[in-house]
Amino acid sequence: MHLKGALHAHTTFSDGALAVEAVCETYRGLGFDFVAITDHDFLVRPDYWDCLARVRTDVLLFAGMELTVFEKGYVHVNRIRGERDELHIFNHPADLNLPLRRIIERILAVARRLPIDAVELTARGTRIPELEAAKLPFPKVATDDSHTRAGCGRAWVEMDSRRDKDAIIRAIREGDFWNCYADAGRYGS
């Protein structure tokens, strides 16, 4: 089955402008099959996980959290829950404003503490070609890091997979997906 998904979306549980249901409905309207809600760890309320579990939506909803990790300053790592498995994505490395060599060092340092499965190659949905060319030892994923309705649907992953959370996680971990961009004309396909 062909699937389209968002791996980094924020809601009113942290610094997003939309409730979870509105985020899901927005992505569904854009033809997405799955979405990972990844609100910031330091902003969510204690009932966050329970609230996400009660959401009813037609998209496959992954519960996740954007973790704040301190490694020579702070960085963010998304922890996305499947049924039995978890996916960890090093977020927005371009925001570090470091030379590529230092970005890779920072990712590898975090990977010694957390299981990093993939790295974002976008900055809020904008394609960063330097990261695509980088010799990062992880699959590279395109994400929105959406905080508003306008931020939804700028960059995503697609794959041929079962509509199953753990199967999707495995496909990403194994690099069995492709990255897509709404603004492909600006950057090429």
C-alpha cells in the first residue's frame, strides 16, 4: 500500500496553533495517511499521552514527543511511538548553524546516548540540499515541523508499506521511503 506521512507536527499541547484533531484533519485533507504528533517535552501537560490516545481520526496517528537533549547546547530528537517499536529522529540540524562536520559530530554524540534512526534534512519544510549530500550515517527524512495550518504539507515521506505503525517505523529505519516536497519546482524532484 502506498502511504504518505508527516513525522513532525506540533499542536496546542505545546507551541502549535491547532488542536490535535485539527492537525489530523488538515493532513487528511492534504492526502496524508499518517501523522506523528511530536509536541515539546518541556511544554506538554501530564495527561498528554492519554489525550493523544483518545483522539479519533481517519489518519494513522503516531504519538510522539520532541525531546530536548543537551549536547554542547540543546538539540531536539523526536521519539515517535509505534505499537511495539519507537523511532528516533534528530531534528532540524540546519538550525545549529554549524559547519557540516560539526553537525555530524553533534548527531553522533547524541547517538551515543539515544538510538538515532533518522535525521531531518529540512528546516520547517524547506529542503536543505547540503544535508542531502552529507555523508550522514542515517536515513534522511523530509518533515514539516508544522506549528500552524499553513505549515502543514510542505515536506513529507512516502513509502510502500502496510498501514501499520511498526511497519512504517521499520521502513523509515531501513531507508525504504522517499522524500517529497510541495515546492518541488523550486528545488527539483
